[in-house]
Amino acid sequence: PIGFYEVFLFYKLFYSKYWHSELLEKNLLILFNPWKRDDGVYMENSNFLNDYILNEEGRILSGTYLKKSFIPWHYSQFKPSLIPALKSFLSWLPLTFEQRADPVLMAREVASMVNNNGQDDIGVLVGKWDGKYESMRAPNGQIIKANSPKYWDGSAEILERFYRNPYHPIFGHPSRTVTNFKSGHEDLPFDLYLTQYLYLRNVKQEIQWNFHVWNEIWMRRPDLGTNKYDGWQVIDATLQVTINNISNVGPVPVKAILNADLNLKKYWEDAIFVYGEVNADIKYYDSKRYNWFIDSVNSKSDIDWKDKNTKIEIIFSPKVYVGQLLNIIVNIQNRLPIFVEYNVTVDVHSEYYHGQIAHYLLTYPLETKIPPFTKKAIKLQVKPEEYLEKLVPFNIIKSKVFVKNLNSKKFVLEEMPFTFDKPELKLTAALSSKTKSHTKIIVTAKFKNPLKISLTNCKIKIGGTRTDSITYPIKDFHPLMTKRIQIPISYENDLNREVITVSLLTKQLDKVTSQIILPTTTHVDGRKLS
């Protein structure tokens, strides 16, 4: 079973009749072993072992299904300072000694421990998406400092922060991070009921997340009665919704999800939920007309109010930085050989990554008549002063267009997400000093404010795979100002490679991040880092 052990040596001197004991090791940590053939997490592929066990850095996909971006992430599974946090974390697991030898049970319980769903006082992360992250009340009543989901750069700093807090609370599984775009909540289609006018303002709930991130771990599944489910398993510790007061799912075999094989011996409800996350779709019905058929059990599947003779196309400018003018073109095409009169409503809003509307930016209604086989273009603009104060983390904008054919009374609905490009944070490094144990360097971050307004509440955050994260307050950036910020950092000489992440946090811009790899042979200011 995995966990921490104390190792004693018992011995008796040949001339003595008494036994003696000596403590050899106080914190021997035993983990699952993916290199051992008869271990439950055995992985044969050596390249996979390098990627999913030994690799300490990675990237998490974010953004939208049309425009993906990467978040640098430090897994830091070999960081020595994690040991106390890990020891505390293991002590909270409600498993017997024998159960800790089961990678399936361990994975499920660890996922449960990660999520603080308000049902108890235990859990590392609290789900909070309202944009107010300055502070929060812990389950024990204590007011603690809280951070936006975008603040974090790695797993180790989250666990270390959790361990340092008074209310307290890597195990050898090969694992990888997976992003699911357009992530749903269930296996059946979502039904949205439309009125004749703009329905969007009445639909504030999160229907479909722009993206959702979970983990997959590698293990055998003898508990399912067959070896066909061995391999990657979905573990989702931060569910989009709660299932029967449980805020985590898994392990669910990826093979079962790919083959829609959901009649599993264990955790079949979890499998249905994960299948829904990757397969959920949305259907729309006209509420005023649908009510005529409300007593018909099968009417939902038999009625389609979509106008197939009208096509909508939404086009955003291909590359727009925050602070620039956003141009949108909506093309409405009449595919019929007659004139058609349309009622059109274009909505543009900022959106949280989980799909909930944050702020409305623009609503444009009109009635128009389009000639046969003709396309009409509607050109719209959103000015920086109209969206800057209304952006939320990940800078997602969405346009939804509702078009109703006034001849046939049928409708078409189209939506398109958009994300702004971020300005660049340029990094260089220079040697400061070097001792027998540590190397000190100066990292210089260069950044230009792209906005015609000042950047306020500015902070610079720096940390690495083995280097602790530190956040410094810095002075405001004036409009269009270029500034160089010098940050000292120290790392141990025995590290062959250290990846440093630097982030700029401001009130007006989404988090801007860049990385530099140390040591490096680059000459900076005439001094070689080695």
C-alpha cells in the first residue's frame, strides 16, 4: 500500500541477550510503480513513461474550440517541499491500509479530496466563477485569501498553499491533462425554448462550457471483470455540476466512452456523465409554437422549426489584440427563389469559460428583406471602451445571431466564439552570482501596455518547476508605456534544467504569461549562464 513508512533495524549483539532497534528512515514514501510489470499502473511504453511520469512541465489547452491557447503548467511532482503537503494529504484519505494498494480506489478518493464542494471541511479547491476572488470564507468560518483560477501556474503551489493554511487538508499513476471543448452536462440534448424575440437574455445559466479540463490516469481495471478497459481512465475532480452530492467522477475507462459502452460494472453513472460531457448537443424550439404540442409525448423529436433555406455566417477579425477595435460581419443568405423578409437580432457579449454570460456588449435588432439567392452583410463594431471593463478571464467574446423568417415563421440560430490575442511578455536572464549550492539570476521582463488607458493593480509573479512562486506588486503602466521589470531568482545548482514562468497580472488585462528555460548558454550582458 502506498504511503509514508518508518524503517527500523532490529538487531542483537552476539554477546547480548537483548534486542535493539534503530530508526533508519522516518519518511520512506512508497508509491505505485509504473515500471513494474505486475503493478496495477504498469505502463510498457518508455516514451509514455517519460511524458506522463518524469516530465515536470506541461501545457493546458484553453480558449474556444475555434481558437485554442496554451497555459504553461508546472506539475513539479519531484519538488522536495511537496513532501509535508503530501503526507498531510494522505492522512486525510478515508481508506484502510489494504485499500491504499488499490489504484482505482486511491484515484477516486484523491479526486474527491481535491474538490471542496461545501459538503464538508475537506478539499483543496473551491469552485467559484463569479469574478470575485479577493477573499472567501473557509468551511471553518475563517476568512482566507482567494485567487482567480487564472492566478495559478502549477500543482505544487496549490498544494503548498493549501498545506500552509490552518485548516489543512503524485501517487505514482501515469497521468495527463485533457481539455474538452464545448463541454456539456449530460448525455441528452439540451433544450432551449425561444420566444419570437431575443431569447438570449433569459438564458443566463451555463449551458455548454467553452472548455473543461480533467485528468486521465493509466491503470488496469480488474474491478470491472475484464481487461478490455485497461489503460487511460478519466478522473474529473472539478465537475461542472454535482451528481448525487458528489463533485468528482472516475475512474472511467476512455475506451468505454469512445465506444459508448456505458453499462459498466462499477461507476456506470460516472461513465454516463463523462459521455455527456463529450457528446452533449443543443436543440432549439420556438416556445410559443411548441406549447401547441406540449401534451404530445413524442412531439419534441418530431418537430423541427429550423429554417433550412437560410444560412448564417459570423466572421470576426482574424487577429485582434485587447484594446483594438473589434469588427464583426454577419452574413445572412437567402437560398430561396423568392424575396424573404427576416427579423434579425445580433447579440454580442463577454462570456466566462464555463459558458455563462458575463456582460452584454451590443444588441442589434433589424428587419430586412433579402432578394432571391442573395447574401446580405451586416457590419458591426465593438469599440475598446465598450468591452474593456466587461472582459472576464480568458477574454472570450461570443456573438449569437437569431434570424426569423417572417414568411415561413421558421428560425435559424448561429453562434460564434472569439478570443482576443494577448500582448507579448519578453523575458531575458542575466547571471547575478553563483555559490557552491545556488545560482542567482536576474530575470528581466519587458512589456508594452497596448491600451490607451493605464494598467492598475499590477503584479508580477515568478516561479518555476522547483522554484517557489513569488508575487511582487509593481507600479502602474501608463497608456502605451513600455516597461522593464527586473526580478531576482535563485535556484539550486544540481538542477539540470529549470523552467521559469513569469506572469503579469493587472486589473485591465487578462493574465499575460511567458517562460524561460534555465540554465541557458545565452550570453546576456556579456555574462554566460551555465
